[in-house]
Amino acid sequence: MRLPNSLAPLLSYSLTLLTLPTSRPPVLPQCHAEQPVNLFVQRVVGGKLAQVDRVKVVKRFDEVPRIRAYPLELSQVFVTLLTNAAEAIDETGTITLSTVADGSDVFVTVADSGRGIPSEELETLFDIGFVKKGPRVRMRLGLANAYNIIKKHGGELDVLSAVGRGTEFTLKLPIN
């Protein structure tokens, strides 16, 4: 099967992210964890979420130290998490973004008050797969990419969810 020219670069980039080594690169530029979060919020709130006044975005950013990270790659993670959060909210709801640090790690949480994820789907949430939306079938790459980007940064990506109550993703990124 041949992909349309417009999709080929996106799929190629996504597959490249999935095959990157998971060991932490030796030198990463420093940034504040809020930097990619704020960049993402500006893009999404100024775009998709701003068009739907049904979603309220709450930011709770504690003072956190700089981390070694690729801000644009982390922005991709936040775009995925926030887009999924917005899509999970059927009518009105809230997306809460927070940052906090302990002595060795920075934690970034993206939580929504959406419909939640069934427990049987949580086991394969970060796997590549297919999803049917209406009459269309789409390849599911977003969370797999997000997971691999966080692993590449030496971090962890965890999820808690309850059907009817919402979902919370927590990114743990090392300070050093």
C-alpha cells in the first residue's frame, strides 16, 4: 500500500521515534518542565480547545528546577496527552496540568474529567494499534510515541483511569 505524499513524512517521523534507543542521550539542552507544557497549552488552547468553550484548562505549576530535555519532543508528548484529554470530554469538563518536583525528579500531570479508559484497555494503551472512529479506521501512534519519548529522556509515563471519572497521565522526568 502506498501512502499519500502528505502522510509519508508524518508516519516516517512517528516510526523513527518508536525505534529510537530508550537509553538517555548523554547531553540534552536544559529547559524548565513548564516550557514545553506552556508551549503546548498556547498552541492547543489557542487552537482546538479555544474553539470549544466546554473545556476548562487549569494550570497548577509549582516552581521546578531545570531538566535536561528536548523541549520540542516533550511538546509532542503534551500535544498528544492534551488532545486525547479534550477528545475524552463529551460535554463539559476540566483538564488540569500540574508540575511538581522532589529531590531527583520533576512530575508533570495531565488529568481530565472525561469518560475514562476501561481497565482492559490500559494494558495495551502504549502499544501501536488501530482505532475505529465512525466509518474510519486510524492507526494509533500518539501514546506509543509519547511513551518512547519519555523513555528516551530517562523518565516514566504512568496512567490512572476510571470509567466515568477521567484519566490522569503522570510524566516523571529526572532532574539530572
